[in-house]
Amino acid sequence: MSANEGITLDDIATMSGVSKATVSRVINNSAYVSEATKQKVEATLDELSYKKPNANVKWQVNYDEITIIIEHQMNGSHSFFGNIFSILENQAQELGLKVRLVRISKSLDLFVDRLKGCNAIISLGVDKPEVLDIVRELEVPAVIINGIDSKCQISSISPDYYLGAYLSTKLLIDQGHQKIKLLTSNINHTTRFRQGGYLKAMHESGLATENSVINFEKRDPVHTYTDIDFAASRLLPDIIKNGELSGYTAVVCMCDMIAISLTDAIEELGVDLGTEFSIVGFDNVEASRFNNPALTTVASDLNNLCTITLNTLLQVSNDPDSAGSRISTAVKLIERDSVKPLI
């Protein structure tokens, strides 16, 4: 049951002594209502325990629950997806909507069974064709965060990973670094976008990129899909011991958890890579602030990301025939202590 079920505009208008149009304006935060009238209507809303919609969301729906699909454990609220899930849950509650979490099982038949009865779907970091085909067959409103539908039938929303990696690499170049390594795991389009941004910045500055990319997915195709740091903590000790970072003065990391694993490995091995050795992460997870050194990273406005996601989902709910879209949200550099100028 939705939070406002059984309460009509007529009820609110009668109790407030105003028209239904005025009630609608107050509920939707219109500026064309006097303060006195607004207070009168809001007093009625409080009396009825009526929950006003999020001011950023412009649509209404006839369901009371959103199903969120994930592939693996989100590894706690400190993780990128854990943060997104928490924000989505809070914003959905503001709309009077509940959220239900469904993990993809090894058996697709079991996964299909888990989705029975769902009315709307947000796929969180999952864009495998076989999963999206199942979502399409359900014929319910759906959007993807951090993924894309190759058929562009399901809309998707992601931070601008290409720009973020470009900005972080450019920062290192501007600080005098020329030998810059990329640590990544090219398991999906979002990680490949990051590599593209890194390469663009390097090529613009005429810097060499031969053998400059370490792709964890090729070295450990099992744990790179299951570990929170994409198998970095498993692979980095040998990478460092083998001298694969020797001669490099800076590293761009695909995500903060890889960057944190890198600083841990350097410390544990007691390796001296130089006092100017610099590291940049990506995602601005909570742990990045407490790393030693505190990580320079790339941040996304996750509140805005989630608001756009819900707006898109509700738009599709109201207009099922609307064309799919791919939306990139803004990113920005967060400069801390892990980047040092190369003198």
C-alpha cells in the first residue's frame, strides 16, 4: 500500500477550503500560491499524514515498490554501489515507495522466479544481455545505473567516467608526471570509458602509453568479478615485485579500492617508489578520505545521479513507449594528499 492510498485531492481540498487546483499547486511546490493558503493546505496534509512527493521528481506512479537488481554483495555502505543503494532507498521513501533487493543467482530460472510480481526495476551495475533480456520480457518500467543496454531500449544513467579519468590523468600531467600507469579491470563499458579518458589525456600530451595499462581482468578473470578491489590486493604484490611500476612516477586507478590496495601493498612490501610517487583514485568512497595518504579522487554527485534515475524510471512508468536514453552525470576532482608535484 502506498503512503497516500485512499486520500484524494477532493478530500484535501474540502478540508482546506480551497480548490483541487490549489491543492495540486501546493503538493507540487508551485510558487503561485500565497503563503497563507500554502500553510492552510500543508496543515491539512499533516493532519492526513499525506506524504508530498520529492520536489525533484515530476511524475507519479501506481506501484509502491521498486526492485533493485545487483550481481554480487555490495560490500557495505562504504562501497560505490552501497552508497547508491542507500541514497536510492532514502529518495524512494520520500516518494512513498519501498525498495526490494534481488541478487542475480547462478540459475537464471531462480532469478526469474525472484522477479515475479515486480512492477519497476533499477539494475545497479548489471547490464549483461541475458539479464536485460529477462527484464525486457517482464515489460515493466526499468532503468540501469552504471551500465548500458546495447539495444538502447532501457535507459541508463552513469557518471561521466571518460571525463573523470581524463581529468585525473591531466592533473598528474600538469604536476609534471609523464610516466603514468593505469591500473584497471576492463570488465564492462564503464571501466573501458575510464581507460579511454586516460589514453586521451596521455595522447594529447604526446606521452607514451605502450605497456602502460595493467588490466586485472586478464590476470585473474575469476576474482576480478568478485573482489571489491577487482583482485588488486591479490595481484599487486607480484606486480610490484616484478618491477612493473618501476620507472613510473604516478598511477591512475580505476577506482578508490584499487588505489587503497596499491598504497597498502607499497607499505607492506616496504618498496621505495620515490617521494613524488602519486596515486589518483575514482569514486570518492568514504574510505578514500582516511587512506594514508588521503586519496585524490574523482567524485560523482550520487544524490543527483539517484534523482535522475528515479525521474527517468517514473517517466518511463508514465510513458512506456518513450525512447531509451543514455545519460552521463557530472564528475569533479577531489584533490587531497596522494598527488605530489614532480620536481
